[in-house]
Amino acid sequence: MTTQQDRVFSGVQPSGNLTLGNYLGAIRNWVGLQKQYESIFCVVDMHAITVWQDPEELRRATREVAAGMLAAGIDPAESIIFNQSQVSGHAELAWIFNCVARLGWLNRMTQFKEKAGKNRERASAGLYVYPNLMAADILLYKATHVPVGEDQKQHLELTRDIAQKFNNDYGVDFFPEVEPLILGEATRVMSLRDGSKKMSKSDPSDMARINLTDDRETIAKKIRKARTDSDPLPSEPAGLENRPEARNLVTIYAALSDRCVADVLKDYGGQGFATFKSDLAALSVEVLGPITEEMKRLCEEKSYVDSILRDGAEKAATLAEPILENIKQIVGFLKP
């Protein structure tokens, strides 16, 4: 077991299907991290309810995300896997951080503006203070490293601000300075129908994404039908600028093959998309097929998945409880 100074925390929401973006941008990287760090991976169901969720669908999606983690190679013997709502310390620390974070900080969060859109006044208070809960998720375990996509960097910066302000307000050196881990070629996988937009579970077109519930035939079909432009592939990465669909597909190929974009273009530069997309479809099926099939099997083993989450929650609570007790003592709460 590594020291507490080498602890990773990350999470994924159970809102809609897991996609290729979730796999390449997060879950696949976690598999490698669990061999380097003490690792805590969370299905963040409390974050999911910042917008309304059907209760039965939320339970199903929570199990599905956990199954996806397990199928991709997260090992419950090496890592802690649990769902957020089973450890009450997340909510308790989030309230303390609601009282530490400043409104001005939250007003600058671009994700709230994007998600609330024109309905800002009708958005839930939970959606507004979502970043404070994210900070609590991380700091409840004194995690020092967080693998994040580019779109989460701002939230991690807020976590660092909250930790620093808490330490300064109470004259302690309690919370660590959390460092981001941005890994791999595909930290931001884009839509297969529009390379300027992130691949999303909520996209109305199912052809815009590869779901980790898709079978092999569907995966291949979606890659073959992915939008491209009419020019041949360039020989150098610079040639992908202003070609978002081409850049996205080449980046996906690089990530799935554990190569860099430049190496992929050495093989395919100057060619049209026909051979490249055929090869990418075959590679996608080879890598993702076993994962999607194992995930499907695990989704039918509800009691097994529930037991993994329950055991993980017990381990997470064991780590969190003494840290939360120290926080309460620092804040000035009476012991029960």
C-alpha cells in the first residue's frame, strides 16, 4: 500500500450511457493509475441528481457505470469502487465547503453557465454548488492527485482554492495541494457527427457517440459512418488544425492503439479515409468488444455489482471518517 500522499480520487456520473469518451478520457487511465497510487473511484450519484433523475433509472445507471469500471479493468482488490451516496461524509463536507467557497468563485464556473443555459433561475441550487461537492469528494480523502479532462480543470482549481482558504481561515496545514493528472492522447473525445462538440451521453443522435453498451457490429458501423471531410489525411499533426472530424478520429485511433498522433499519421498520411476508417473500426471492435461484452454480463449480475459497491463504500468510509472528524474539530463542532 502506498502512502496517503500518493492517493488518487476520481468519479463519473451515472447519467446516461458510458461512452468511448468516458473510457478513453477517464476509465482506461484509472486502470493504469491503480497500480501506481492508492486509488478511489466513485460513481457520483449525488452529482447526478443536480438535475432530476428517474429513481429506477438512476439505480440502473449506477450499477451500469460500476459494471463498466469493472469490465474495463478496475480491480476491487487494488482500488476502492463505490457510489458516493453510501458515504455520508461527502454531503457533510460539502456543506462545510459551501460555507468556505465564495459566490464570486462559483459565478465564474463555466460548466454551470453551460448546463443551466437560459434557464439559470430555474436551475437547482445543487447544480450551482456542484463544484463544492466535487471538492468535498476529493478532499474527504485528502487525495493529492485527480485525473481530469480539460473541461474539469476549472473545478479542480476551485478545489485548490477551497483547500487553501480553509487552511488559511483556520490557521492549519490540513488539506494537501491537489494536482491534476491529464493523461493520454484522447483527454477530450469529440462527437462522431460534429468534431467541434464533445462526445456526449445527452446528444440526441446515438450515431454521435460509441456507447460501452454497443455491440461489436454497432461500434464498427458508427466508426464507418463517422463524419469526415474530403481531403486526404495529412502527414503531420499540424495538418489536422481546422479539421476537427479528422483530428478526432486520428486521436481516437492513437489512444486505442497506445500510439501518438504523429505515428498514426506516418502510416496513413496522404491517404483518403476509406482504409483508415476500416482499420479504426476493426481496432475499436478489438479493444472495446471484450469490454462491452463483459459489461453486459456484469449488468445482469446485480447482486455482485451491489456487493462490490457496498464493500467499497465501507472501505471509503473507513478512510474518510477520521479525516472528517479532524475537520469538524478544526471548524469547532462539538464531538457527539
